[in-house]
Amino acid sequence: MQTTVNGGSEGAKTKALTPQNSNWTPPACWYEPVISPKDLKERIETLEKDKPFLGLGSYGQIFADLYKLIYQTDKYDDYNMAKQDKGMFWGPVVNPARKDDPAAMSCDKLPFWVDDNTTPNIPLAVSPKILAEYAYDELPIPSTDFSMSPDGRQTVNLSTWIWADKARFKPVSVTASLPHTKLSATTTATPVSLKLEPGTGEANLHPASGECPINADGSIGSPYSDAKKNDSPPCGLTYLRASTKSGTYPLKATITWKISWKSSTGEGGDLPTGTYGKTTGVTVQEIQSINR
């Protein structure tokens, strides 16, 4: 499988989105074209040359004999050599991002023949949707970084302004395509909002829902300036009690990404919304006079 990234922020690193639907994950494995008749025959013949070990015989020879029983039978007629360049043997492939997932062991069929431009009717055979779900794992989501004012220590009853620069969060897509077929699918992640969780119940959120929308230019909120000192931030919070006893409050900021896909066959739709968040320890102090 091949992937191509389109868009994304400069310096973005691939982050694993957390699907909001906890019962859904991208596929851990699937079946796709893996080897031609010629290459399969050459590999099995190479196994036959494996040397015996401690007088117990050649393990390569043992496996070669087993494979020859399958691929030199009437079913395939000499590894399907007569169909070279007219199809491929399909076999199991593990999603690199989920290689430790027990479900990665569920693709356990030996390579089987599939003619070109044909998709076998078996579970987990690669399809446009599986391509789209694989691309889900490859989306280069930027880390949830933002600016704050005041920067550093916060103050009780003083609004904390939170914002992100223009184009920090913008749509990004990944196209997954399958060699030897005409199949491809493009999965697109579009940022929707930033959710703030102050880490304490004694805080007011701005807006009250704690959901700051992503602006049309990819920015979030608005930078603080002295001219805005009497305004409420479009995105931010106000702590009502110092963090003396707990040391810091765990301020969590989570970006929600809406995910959609479209394939070369015209199929498409939505995949589970994903999130990626960051937690920052915030110290809140209480003072009598305030100077910004």
C-alpha cells in the first residue's frame, strides 16, 4: 500500500487520533496483492536450497515441500505462471501502526490468486473503505500547541486568553492507493473545535461550553492585547481559586477533527470523529493587584 500526504501544517508530525467511537479502530491487517507467480516460484525454489541443520534436515526444504503441494497442484498449475502479469497472489499485510494489536493475527490465509482489477469476496480483502481506514492512521495531525496570556503563572479572577496562529489547524488529507489495482481512497481530517478542560471545577470557561471554534483561516481565539484588557476572551478561561494545595491544575486542550473519505470508485462517507489533546500543568496564584 502506498500513501501520499496532501496539506498539513509545516513541521507537523503524525499523531495518532483517538476515535470518539471507542468501539472502532482502523484495521490491524488486511489482504492485498503481495507477490507475482514468478517471484513466488523463485522464493520457494530458494527455500529448497536451505542447508540441513544438525542432521535434522532442512527447515527450508520442509516448508518448500509444503508450499509446492499447494502451488504446484492442479489448482494453480505451476504457480499460475501462465497468468504472469494478469494478476497477483494476495496475502496478509499488517498495519505497521497496529502490529502489536492481537487483531493483526486474524489475517492468516496463505497467498491466494486474484485476477487483475478484481477484488476477492472475503473478509478483510482490501477495499476502498479499508484504504480509507488505513489512511486514518497516517494523517499528519499537528500537536495541540497554543499561546496563553498571561504566559506562565495564572492569576485568580484574571482571564486567561488562549489562541493559536493562523493556519495552525487546517484540513489535511492522505491518499492510500494499492499497486496493481486501480483502487485508491483519500481520507481528510478537518479541524472543528478546541475543547478546554481547566482541571478544576472552580473555573469559568470562555465560551461557557469550553468549545472554541476553529476560525476560517485556521486560527483559534484571538491574541491578547492591552486594548482588550476589559474584554472576555473568545477562547480562554478564568480560574477562581489558587492551585496552592494541588501545585498545578492539569489544563487539557483537545482538538476535534471531523473525518471524511472518498475513493476512486466514487464511494465515500464519514469515519469516526477523532481527537488529539495536550495537557499542561498550570500554576494559579492569588494576588491583590494585577499588572499585565
